[in-house]
Amino acid sequence: MSAAIQHYLTAVEAAQRSLDAAAIAAAADLIADARERGATVFICGNGGSAATASHFATDLQKSTRAGGQPPVRAVALTDNVSVLTAWANDTEYARVFAEPLATFARPGDVLIAISASGNSPNVLEAVATANALGVTVVGLTGFDGGTLRERAAISVHVPVPSYEIAEDVHHMVCHIITSLLKTGQAGAAARRIASGVDEGSLSGASA
């Protein structure tokens, strides 16, 4: 059993080393810019990624207010069970994130879409809605990144064939971004994206 544990820890360490630091920094900068503008950061995912979405929204709302900084307007689209089940029952499960996003999102907002496979239908529907509304999409993926990796403006990709390890590293990425915002180290790259500089290099960026 100890060998299996060590193997898992080694795989997590290798996945961490594969991360693209520039893509993580760009995501943090984008959220910092949204905070400065009073824009909203929406987050979605399924299963374990839904838990990550809720956790990340909590961290962005609360933990980033250190030093008198303004709060991040962060909303986990996973958290309203009544709304989720209403849309799932009355339309289809693929619309459970897209419909609330269409109600509340405005141009200049941000969507953080989390999907280890990169192919979750309801996440991709939310991404399509976001792109149509002028909402910038950050994708957190695993495996080969799937469709989400292609459609996100900024892609943080964990190239591992394991849901568990991809989700572990997604948690770490969220905590890195929270730390950068909390300590005031995020902001510059987002302004470059807004001005059209480096946008192509960040689109679909991966390790």
C-alpha cells in the first residue's frame, strides 16, 4: 500500500511541474482586473469540480479582501440547487449553468469553467453562452483538455489521464490564484489581454 501511495504522490508532483505558470498568472490577472472593474466572476463544474467551484468562489469572496482590497464578486453557478433542478427538469441538464449565466452575466465578466475531461456538456453550454455574451472564459482541464481547452480564452491544462490528480491540481491552481490576489501580485497581464497584446499566445495555453 505504501508503494501505491508514493506512486500517487509522485504523479501529483509531476502534474504540478507540468503546469503553465504564465496561464495561471494570466487567469489571476484577469480576475484582478474584474475586481477592479466591479465585474462578476462566475464558476462552474460537475461532481468534484462543482465542489472546487464552490470552494473557489468562497476563497475569492472572502480570502482576497486582505489589506483593505475590494472583494471579488464571485458566484458559483453550482450552489443554487433550486435553480439547477428547475432548469434540469424543465429543459435539460446541459442548460443548468448556461441559463443562470444568461440571466446574470454581462460583457466584461469572467467565467471559470472546470472540467477534467474538458467535454462536460453543461460546462460547454455555459462556455458557449459566455462567449456569446462577451464574457471571458478561463478553462481548467485535465486529460487532453477536450473541447473546453480549445474554447477558453485562457486554458490552465493538467495533462494527466486521471480525474483524481487533475482535480487535486485544480484545487492547487485555485489556491495559487487566491494567494496572488490576496497579496496584490495580480493585475498586469489582464490589461495586456484587454488591449489585444499576447491574447493569441494565451488562448489554449497549456503545459
